[in-house]
Amino acid sequence: MLFPAIEPHRTGFLPVDSAHTLYYEESGNPRGTPVVFLHGGPGVGLLPHYRRLFDPAIWRIIGFDQRGCGQSTPFAEVTANSPAHLVSDIEHLRLHLGIERWHVLGGSWGSTLALMYAIAHPDRILSLTLRGIFLMRAHEIDWFLYGIRAMRPEAWDDFTALIPTERHSDLLDAYLEQLMDPEPSVHAEAARRWGRYEDTCSQLVPTPALMLKSDDRLNLSRARLGAYYFKHHQFTPDDWLLRDVARYRGIPGTIIQGAYDLICPPASAHDLHQAWPEAEYIVVPDAGHSALETGITRALVTATERFKHIR
């Protein structure tokens, strides 16, 4: 299903303000159909397998590490780091690369960011491919922190073991305090617990070979930025990505959702499709959240093949 592994033919660093510099890379056909990949998290950064979703003979594949993660600097920094900043960064990168219009593919948090970008700049998008829909609503965040316990109690027990029992009703603030602690022994262990929880719950059948190759650096950026965003950047009103559907409903789109996604439950994908019925809606019956699960991978590649000749 996946295309052969490839390496970038161009990399660079793009200053986007006085503090933040983004790492970006290009692979595939330098003169091909441009597509930008928006990674998940917030804070996961680029992982090499994303390049294999695209036919390298056709696509000009562009990826970048969002603020605070991957090779972007400063690392794990929350100052001047918000959804609005990230949308501005996408447009900054497009202009820097001299691209008039491009395709957009985003999964999980990347789907949130893709919809935000589509609301802000619909005239710059040739197609939207969205996977594992997350709309940054309060009840979705509450599900991640508490609801998953009903399905994966052992994972939740491990996730909460670091937090005093009397603060289990206040997990987000308790975790954020530890993740922002300057002492490495404190924030590193909190980040490991957060990352293990997310990884364990991301697949229908947890499979070590398909787990993210997490290390302390990746765990810290996704945990610290994830908790910070959950606390400080929930959308108000929380359904505004759906309310503004008129801004993007004319863009060709595909919504891909695992039927047993515990990280971003299917109700959000269903709500998006109800608001945007013109988009193709694919529910993968034997998958959870991970883009590495067979059915999700197949659907993503099918979508990129469907859109690759739209220029």
C-alpha cells in the first residue's frame, strides 16, 4: 500500500517570528503537485512514514515541524505557540516556497489545523484529506483524560499513577504542572506516562511493531504542548470549526476515521460529515486511531491517489 521509502531532497529552516524557526523538508517530484502534510499532536513532529503516503513521481511533498517540536526551535516552547500561530506558519511556508495552491493532508491534531487553515485560506487549498478527526472541543479533551478509562482501564491506571489520587479530578492541571517543571526528572517521567498512554490507546490491537518510536524528546514535546493546548486553547464556541463549514465546503475532501478510535472517537468525524456532506466519508471498520494501521493506511493512500492530478 505504501510507496517506497524516500529521503528529502531539500531541507531548510524558516524564521517565522523573533523567537520561532520552523524546520521544513521537501521530497518527491520538485515540479510535482504540491501537498503539505500537517502532523499530529500538538507536538509530535514529522515522522518519516508520512512521505510514503504519496506517489513520489507525482507529488511535491512538503512537511514541517510545527512550533516547539521536531527540529523546529526553540524546542518544547509554549510561548507564542497557539493554533493561530500555526495557521499563520502554514501560510508563511506556502509563500516562502512560492506555491500558489496546494493540497492539504492532516491527521488527528493535523485535521484540526487543516480545518482552521481551510477557514482562513480556502482559496489556497486544492483538496483536504483528514484522518482521525479532532475538533478541539471540551468534551473531546475530557474523553481523552477520563473517558478512555472505560475502554482501557489498565492504560488509564498507568497514566494516572504519577498523579496523587486527590488530584485525579484535576488531571490536566496536575499533568501540566509536572510537564512545565524545569527539573528534568519531573517533566521527563510525566512525558513518558503521557506518551505511553497515547501510544497504547492509539491502536485497535496494540502492536509493538506499529507503535511510534517514542523517545524522551518526542514524549516531552507532544505531552507538554498537548497539555498546554488542551488547557489554554480549547475553541470558543467549541463547534466553530463546524459553524464555519461554508468557508471550506466547496473544497474536494475526504474524511477517514477508524471505527474504534479511542483517541479521537468517531462522533467527531460524524459531526464533521453531517456539516460537510459533500466530503467523501470513510469509516475503517477494523481500525483505531493510528495512521499505521492497515485500513487507515490504505484509505490515506487511496485518497492521495484520488487527488494527485488536481492542480
